[in-house]
Amino acid sequence: MVALPAVDGRQYVYRVYAPEDALPADLFWDAWHCHDESPLPRASDLFDAAVIRRVG
């Protein structure tokens, strides 16, 4: 799960499917591009703004 803060003050959470050895930056960019293609307010593109948690 990757949580991205957006300019509207909300946090949007995305489930990113990736291998266990995926780099945090790869997870961030996968979630960010998913958010960027949606009609939601712009997400921060700062890597240190994301919260990444392994689920399952």
C-alpha cells in the first residue's frame, strides 16, 4: 500500500502489486502514475512524502 498526500490536503492510498524485492522508488512511481492519470487533485511528487507499507 502506498499513501500519497495531495494538494487538497487529503491522502490517497493505492494498492501496488510488485515482487518482494521491488525498490521503494518503483512502488512510489507506480502509485504516483496511477494517481496522476485519475481526476483527483495533484499528488505530491516528493518521494519522501509517500508512506509505503507491505501488506500480506
